Amino acid sequence: MIEDDELIDNGPVEDPEDSDDGMFEHFRLECDKGQAPMRIDKYMATHLEDTSRHRVQCAIKQGYVLLNDKVAKANMIVRPDDVIRFVMPYRRRGMEILPQDIPLNIVYEDDDVLLVNKPAGMVVHPGHGHFEGTLINALAYHLCISQGPDAEDERMGILVHRIDKDTSGLLLVAKNDEAQLNLAKQFYDHSISRKYVAVVWGNIKEDEGTVDTYIGRDPNDRLRYRVYDDPEKGKHAVTHYKVLERFGFVTVIECRLETGRTHQIRVHMNSIGHPLFNDARYDGAEIRKGTIYAKYRQFIMNCFEICPRQALHAKTLGFVHPGTGKWIDFDSPLPEDMTALIEKWRKYSAL
């Protein structure tokens, strides 16, 4: 899945940003010198535990199987000393997933997919001090699945992307192997439609615009990312933004992601001088615009209390349904904290 990032608010990652080609090796098979010629799908099903030939064929169809570092086809023949690699656009994870009865705000569910509206403050995947109470723990309970630390599929095949701990909004879940492989490919190809609503510091001059850069780790802070002009230092990232409402010292915007890099919106908006409101990691949790008067400072402190996290919400999500092949769209209303924040600024700007 896809974020990959490395060390971020939620733990390891899930978008394909860490490897050279955006793919991560999950397992490797090396044919011995006495191997008789055999179809690759049959060979893999024979040599991998708890993996059906059908699942192997699904993975091959999506381009996740490499034979001697070339994308394989199901009818290819393996021979002595061949190397087979199964790669996915997210890292392997090895930790026990504990099902926990945690309430979920489920927006939609059928036999193939599930959409959940994640609240701000909920970590998506266990890791880095968050081993319980995560979205994955809740999904494991809801879907009646569990996983030990030695499981073949550390992701349980359910989560195909993720959003930061303190970002709210829509997350897409796959409920079977075919859906997981299909949706992971859509994210990898950037064909998923995603729009976010954010409150940023400053009055953006243009009604709409695009930030097109490369995003990579900040060498001075391993928990931050920054923009680069050099493709050798980061991954290509494109964010389209549109102004929804102006309040003088802050602006409400809609962001449409063309790519899905780690912290992309947060990094991009900060790079053009408009960090997200109350984004502590990217310079937004301090007064960036406004007056020097104590009354205004108190107003900002009250705003920080109303929305005690970066003001960012994953509002819409559109994708091709892996079962029906039809395009479907979903929308999530702004959460109470962002709604209250915007209303407070709306009243302040009208004074």
C-alpha cells in the first residue's frame, strides 16, 4: 500500500516512496539447478504456502510478479537458476495484528471494498509505539481476521493507502485478494481521485494553482519532508489547489492529488508559504499572518484549541470498483473541529 514513508506520524509507510521504483520485494524464489520447466503460476502456487494458483494469477495480472527482473506472464516457463520476485507498492510488515472492538464510521461496504471515515487522532497502522487502538486493529475485528508476526501477508491484504494520524477523512479498504491487488495498482498508477479540504495560513493570491516538485526527506529532520528541484533527491509530486473561501489571514482550499507522496499537501503548501493551520511539523502551529495585538493572539490560541491538529480532511474518494469495473465516488462531510474553525474565522473576518 502505500505510504511508505519511513518514519511518519502513523508509523511505517504506505505509498511507494522509498524504493527506487516504488515497489517493495515481499518474497523471492530461486529455482534450483535441477528444476524442470514449469509454468510460473503453477511453480509459485506449489512453492508458496497458503497461496492458491488463482491468487498467484491475480498478482501476475496486476504486474506484481517479476521473472528475472522482468514483468511476468502466467504462461511463462521457469527454468534452472531463474529468480522470481513478488513485489508490491508497500513495505512488508512483520508484527502481530490484534483485533480490537473499536467503533468505525463505515461509509460504504460490499463484498469487495469498505470505506471508512477516519477521525483525526487515530493511527492507521500499528508501529512506532502504536501497537493497539489503530485503524488496522479495528478493521481486523470488524472483518473477523487476525494475523501473527510470521504471516505471509503482513498487511492482511486490506489497507491499500493511508492518511496521517492527525488528518481526518476517507480511507479505502480491500476485502479480498483480487480487490487488494486491483486497488493497489490503481493507487500506484495514480488513477484514484482524491480531494482534500484544508485551512492554510495567508491569503493565496491565485484562485487556483498547481505545485509540481519532487518531495524527499529533509536531511535536517528525519520526520519531515521537503521539496526539491532535483529528481535524484525526491519523488515527483503534483498537487492542484483551488480557493474555496478567503478570510484574509487564512484561506480555505481544496487540494486534488495527482500523486500520493508522504505528507504531500502539508509539504507543498508550506513550500509556497501557506502552511496548514496548526500543522506543528510544518510550521503552521504558530501565528504566521495577522496583527501583533494580544486580542488577535488570543483568538488564534482559541482557534488552535478548537482544531488541535493540522486542518486537513480527506473529503472525496473516487475509484474503479474492482468487482463491477464501474467508477464510484464518495464524499465525507467536514468534521466538527474543522467546521467550527472555519465558522470562527468566517465570523472574525466579517467584523
